[in-house]
Amino acid sequence: MRGAMKSIVLVIAALLALAPVAAQAEKRVALVIGNSAYRNTPALPNPHNDAATIADALTKLGFAVQSGFDLDRAATEQVLRAFAESLGDADVALFYYAGHGLQVDDKNYLVPVDARLASETDLAFEAIDLTLVLSLMERRPRTNLVFLDACRDNPLAQNLARSMGAARSTAVTRGLAIAESGIGTLLVYATQPGNVALDGTGTHSPFTQGLLDYIATPDIEVRQMLTRVRAEVVQATGGKQVPWDHSSLTGDFFFAPRGAAAGAPPAGAPADHELAFWESIKDSRDPADFQAYLQQYPSGTFAALARNRIAALQPQQQTATATTTTPPSQAPTRQEGQPGSLGLTVAELQPDLRAQYGVPAVLQGLVVTAVAAGGSEFKVGDVVVEVDRVAVNTRDGFDRQVAAARERHAAAVNVMINRGGVFSLLALPLAD
């Protein structure tokens, strides 16, 4: 009898020992939003892809994911209401947003696709105050994770600033502000406060690509993961973008279970992406493909080989072009402007110019083929993407924007360029 009792005690003790393991099972919920198709400003190429891929990754990591794409204000309110109802007794809540955002008076707003923001009053009715999202998530103690890839340069913010007049326009500033959050919340921004993040020329923004590269890494705490993401983004953007976070977490959080597949390389690690990229182009005869590889991986494993391939292929391409006779009626037409008073020559991106300057096929715009002497910030090979916030990929479109600026008696136009994968905003003086 005493032996039987001892066996029962041992069984109970074993069950109690297993209880903490069972308690480790977390209820995880997430809301993922990606807004690309803006109706009153140029569309953003990546947020839809960013959000869709993040949603898939979170689902594989045990989150019950709700997602929404290209949402107007009414649809955004609906998905937020559904998200609030799903929180319940969740142990972990995550919110991811990719799209336009802005800050006014140090308050952050997410911008639905139908927003116009013609006046300050419109903020309350057309944009979503980030504090609303935080208040929904922080109603009860839990781990709250908020990821905002919403610092893209935003024409609507400029419209709003102009409507507010000189006295109030400074309330609208670049990027997002560090928000106040409750205990247990981690806020992560694509770039540092007040800065603008890059949308990227690939399938994903630099920030979201960094998340995807590390989010499924086993046995890595979220703040350690963000350190790796930050390093990757800084390298990818040449230091122009530095992901930022604000934490009031009271414990550790691991996206992938601790100890799972210990020692195995993370799925989608940077080396895997690089190898896949190289395998897809290594037999190419187009030097532009190898230029694209070098833009993405300037110090990559195959960088030296890529440069050798470019050196070998460009003379072949130039010889082939020189010896090939094309009937005049079939010759590609290209509109090219002369420097003139602007000091800049831009040309439409035909395949030969893409190859010559290493412009990836995904990048649309005009290439700078000549710059007049005089200390211009522009360089030969820069790709003009926008002029005064309007996308341009024809010489006529470029000329129209310049003409419109002259009619406004503007001293310069703002030109968005891409140089080696990095976007920059430069002023082009409109000399008489």
C-alpha cells in the first residue's frame, strides 16, 4: 500500500513538473495592414508585398493573423474592431503596418488609401491615430508588439503642411515620432524619429526584408533580433536608414520557440537570399543583372565574380551594338534633353541605357546621361524617379513638371533620384 501511494505521489509530481511546459503555449494574435494603392498620391510599390509576406511568416510562427490590404478609412476601422474583439485573453498581440504615415504635433497617424488631408481638420476623420491602436492592445496586461514600416516620404504630409500655413506648418514633420506606450509594449519603427524610410527597389522594403530574414530564427529574443535587423538595414541603405525601437517589455519574447532546431540556419537568412539571387543570374549575358547583384550585395560572396562578369560582358555588348545594323524604321526612339539652363541631361530608359548604367528592370524613371560643370549634386547614372512628387518616366513628363514649376515662379523643382539603390531628394534650380 505504501509503495502504491509512493507511485501515485511520483506521478503527481511528474504532472506538476510538466505543467509549466504546457503553460508556455501562448495565444498569439496579429493584425497586418499593407496600403499601396493610394488614390490621391502616387502608389507605393512594396507595402502590399511586405504585409502579405509578414502575414504568412507570422502564421507559420503560431499567430492567428487578420490582414487587410489597400484599406480606406471605413475598412480600416472595421479590421481594427475585429482585431480588438480577437484580443480577448491573448498572451501576445502584434500589429504590423506598411504604408504612408505622418506625425503632427508629435502624434503619429496611419494613412488609409482614400485620405486627402486637405486641412488639419481632416486628420481626425481621414487618418488613424496610432494611440487608438495602442489603447486597444493595452487594455489588459500582455506582450504587445507594434511594427511600423510607415515612414515613407509622404506627399499628403506636404499638402497638409501647406494648408496649415506658416505658423502651424512646422507641426507636420518628416517620418514618425516616438510614441508613448504602456508597460509590456515594444514599438518598432522602420527608421529613426523624424527620418524617412526607403520603400526599396526590390520585392520588400529594406526594413521588412530585415524582419523576414530574422523573425523565424530559433532561440533569439526579439530585442536581439532587432539588433540584427538594424545592422542589416544600415548596411543595405548605406547608413541612411536606422531602425528604431522603444521598449517597455517586462520579459523576454521569442518568435520561434526556444531551443527549436537549435543550431540550424534561419529560414530565409541573408546568405540564402544571396545564393538564390546569384544562382538566378550567374549564366546571364546581361551586365545589368550583375550590376543589380552588386547593388543588393556590394560586399557579397560573389561580388568579385560579378565585377569580372560585367567587365567581360560590356565590351561584347558594345561590339554587338556597333556591328548590328538596324533598319531606321525599327530603331528604338529615345527622347533626350540637353543640359541647357538646367545643367542636366536626362534620357528615357531603353535597354541599352539600363545595361550601360546598371539600372535594374524594376526601377522606372529617367537616367541622367550628362551633368554640366558647376558643382551639381546630380551624377551621371542617377535615375530620376519623381519631379515635385509626380512619377516621371518620359522626357515629356519631365518637361511638363519643370514647365509647371516655372509657371508657379518656383526657384527649383524637387527631384527624387535613385543612386545605387538609395533614394535621395535633390533640388534642381530653375535658372532663367
